[in-house]
Amino acid sequence: MEHMVNDFYICFEKSNMWYAKFLKKNFGHVSVFKKITDEQYIYVDPFQNYVGMYLVSKEFLYHKMWTSNVLYLQKDLTCVKRKSKLLVPLTCVSVVSELIGARKSTYTPYQLFQHLLRNEGAVSTTLAN
């Protein structure tokens, strides 16, 4: 089996939901891009009642980089048997954490941002002012 490193771009942005006033500014929502080819990405955007998955161009990703805080993460995803997190609510943070294999429990987008920078080797690619 071939060893494959996956390229992810984790996008943190502001939210207009009511609970955003309790979160760190510009860290109200998180979504993720998974690189497929140099020109195409799968964009996973989790919401409260569904998870949207879209095939998008690199121009769409670049637009997000100008308007959001974005981290780049290279990760080798392995299948690991884990205990189920039955009491964790379905949030954008929980969906993205599971998708990229972040093993530490985080509850807010900013906590996930800090965890990825400190413990997972992510680097900032933010182009936003």
C-alpha cells in the first residue's frame, strides 16, 4: 500500500449566528478543503443540520484565503479504532476535527485553530488583512 500524505486547508471565518458573540472574533465557523489535484479541491462546510460537500476550484480556495484565517496542514490519515464520542454534539468543529484526524477534543473554532498550530504542525497561509 502506498504511503500518502494529504493536503488540507482549514478555513476559520466569522459567523452571523446568534452564538458568535460568545466566540473569538473572526473564529465563528470552520470548514476544510482537501486537495484532490492542483486545480481541484473538495470543500466540506458543516452546518447545524447538514454537511455540505462541494468540488471547487483553486480560485475558490484563494478567495477564502483573502477573507478568512486559513491553516495549511499535511497529514497522513490512518485508520485507528477509537471510542465513539456519543456525547459530542454535531458542530462544525467536531466534523472538521474528525475529518482531519485531530485527536484532542476542542469545542470552539479558535481552540481548534490553536491546537492545529501547536500540536499538529499546521502553518498559517492567511492572506487576509
